[in-house]
Amino acid sequence: MPSKQVNPNPRLVSDEEYRAIVGRIAEPDERLVVRLLHDSLLRPSDVAALRLSELDLSGRFTYIRKTTQRAGVNTESMLTPETAAELKTFIAERGIADYIFPSPKRTGPRCRTWPNAVLAKHGAEGISPRTFRRTGATRWNDDTASLMAQGGWKDTKTIFRHYRRNVEERHAKAFEQAMNVHMTADESDDLPGYR
């Protein structure tokens, strides 16, 4: 079997693009699924099948705590205050008792492809749930364990192969810190991987 191809120039979503997409969506369930994909870094199948019992709304932070469908990993995905507030309002207004996004046609959750359709419907060209996942993983700091818990990754090899590999600026900054030298331009804080 051939080895997996790694995209040499992966697409990332800027904060402005994300806010523009969310701003275009009027339907509460569609806006919420985009917010959850962006914040949690979870796969679309895990977000579409999210249950009320998998949410921790009781503490200072709001978490999605679930076992992922694909990798079987326990996640602890933290949500931004904006997303948490919208989620709580959505649950209260809809009277959610089980699935956050119930299917309109059958018993159970919406289909795993629904989040992709939502993004396409609202003109998010070149942006998919995987793009949010890649953006968050690329920008995450060096705490790989918390990144794995956030997005439900089972193996660090996946993170380093697809999201953290060869980010020259991150490597240069780590080298500078380790060797106590200054080699990069001052504007390096604006480069990918430093947020």
C-alpha cells in the first residue's frame, strides 16, 4: 500500500474567514455546528452525533466529553465562551433531550456529511470540517497531550505527520530558545504555528 500523501501547503482558516462564515448563517443549528467544528477540532461524525449527555456545562469551562466514533478516544474538547453561550441557548430553546442535532427524517442524529453540506451551502469555498481541524492543530502550542484530548487524536504520529511537520518557523523558534540565540526576523510571531 502506498504511503499517505501529505499536503505540502495545507489550507488554514483565518479568524476573519471563520467569523465571516458564522456571520452569514442565520439558521441556529447550522451556525452552531460550524462553531462546534471550529472550537472542538472534532471530526464531523462526532459533532453531528453529539448528545446532551456528552456535554459538561456545569463548570467554569464548557467541554465536550465523548468517545470518538472513529478512533475510540476519550475527548475533552473545550469550547469558547461564545460557542458555549450559543449552545446553552440552543439546547434551552429546542428542548434538547438527547441528540443536539436530531435527524429530521429518522430517529437518531443527523448524517455525518451534514456539516460539510452546511459549509458548502454558506459559501465556505475550500473549507471543510477537516480544515478547521487542521487549523487548530497547526496553531496549537507545544502541549501535544492537550491537543490530542481536544481533537480526539489517538496517535501523536498523525499530529506530527499532518499538522505539525516541518513548520520551519516553529522549529527555528525552538532552536533559538534551546541554543539561546536569535536567528529569525522579529515578525516571526505572525507566521503560521505561533498562535
